Amino acid sequence: MFKRILLYSDGGARGNPGPAAVAYLALTENGETVKQDSRYIGKHTNNQAEYNALITALEFAATLKVEEVVCHLDSELVAKQLTGEYTVKNIELQKLWRKTKQLTTCFKKTCFINVARTNPQIQRADALVNKTLDAESSKLSS
């Protein structure tokens, strides 16, 4: 189907910890959207939400049986932890780091790139996160 897929993921929490959601976009190399998805994940920290967004994106990419994934993240912390530039000290993040690394074994090559929040695809993912959080908030207040 595809040899390489581009993933753009974002997670967010309102409060730290607080209500959290994740979103991702999976694109072909020529920019066509294969899938976009978002979901509410309950109470988490922002960093936990960022990891969970990436995990959700990688789980989808694994179903495509692609050889290579290029993961774009606006979280410098998560990107640098996954490339080994930063160590993972938080116990909860260590669990999510291990799950992420285990998912990378589904692919011949995985690349993690820290991108600016101004990246148009990251902005799309961020909008999905906020839409999901707004929908969850309105459920709770009704």
C-alpha cells in the first residue's frame, strides 16, 4: 500500500493533570490524508497526552504495514526522549516511552522530528484535540 507514512500527532491537557485528548494525522509522502483521528483519554498530564497521541498514531500506522514512519511532534521533550538526547526520569513517562519503542519494532525505520507548533499539520492536530476537549467539556456540563 504505502512504503512511508508521515505522522503528525498532538496531545493536550487542560490542567496538568487534567482532562486530556489526543489527535493524529497520517499522510502520504505527497501530503494526502490517509486518516485523522482524535479521542478523549481522561485525566492526564500534557506530556502523557503527547506520548499517548504518538502511540495512537503508531498503532494506526502498524495496521498499514508500512516500512517507514516519520513522526512529527511539537513536544520537544517527547521527541528528544525518543531520540535518546534526553533521559526519561518520570515513571509514568518511562512506561509510555517503552510502549512507543515497542511499537517502533513494527517498522523497518522510524524517525522522530520535533517541529514548531506553527506547522500546519500540527495545527490541524491541535485543532482536533481542542474540538475533542470542547465536546467532552460540553457533555460534562449538560
